[in-house]
Amino acid sequence: MKTYNIRCEQIGDDKINRFVKKHHYLKSVSRGNKVVFGVYKDKKLVGVACFGHPVGKGVLAKYGNNTLELKRFVLTVKEKNLASWVIGGCLRYLKQNNLCERVISYADPGQGHEGTIYRASNFKCLGQQKYTTPYMMVKGKKIYRDWE
């Protein structure tokens, strides 16, 4: 198994706001984060993984109250398999510390996201929605709504 010069640690929401707004395509931090991980390379923040209570209609009724959603995930370094390595470490931490029984997440096909990192992290695909991230075109460029 490959090891990376990367470490993940649980951090507070306040440390990731600027990073997510700069590097995530939605340009906003999700609400309701319960557990947030910072991903560091040589003491520099290079990624975040935010887990929180699901907001999707009927999610808790369907999967149970002890379900978290991976609400934001972003890495600024590109190394083969790093995303699934980070997600796997986060999932192990959540399980070992009894913070949840299951995690759900969504891939946005409108962004070219196909769920590859989730499949590599042993997520089960439970279906696809027709919904994609709302945006508007301004001078030929997609602009995503800031939900905050």
C-alpha cells in the first residue's frame, strides 16, 4: 500500500472556511458539519473533508439517524489514489470513534464527477438523481450559486 507524506486531523469549521471558498467549485462551506478533517502536506493545508447531518429529504428516515453525509471534499494536490486514501482514513476514524454507522455522499455529474473516488473507497452506488448543481451562464462561464 502506498504511503503519502500527508496527514489528516480533525479540525474546526473555522479553519476551513477560506480554503473551501477558494478551492471547492460551490465556493461555500456546507452547514451542519459535525466532523471536519484537514488534510496537510508539510504543515500546509491541502484538503478538507466535511461530514455532517444529511439534508436530503427522507435520508435519515431511509438510512437511520446515525448517518452522516460527506458534504464537502476537496484536495489541491493530485496524487494517484490520494482521494480514496484520505476518504478511507476519515471513514476509519468515524467508525473507530463511533461517530456514525454509515456515510452517504453525492457526485455531481454536472462537474464531471462520476463517483470514482467513492467507488474506490468502497461506497455502494444507490442510484442517480436527475438534479445537478444550479448555475447560470455569465459571459460564457458557469457561475455556481453561493449557498451561504
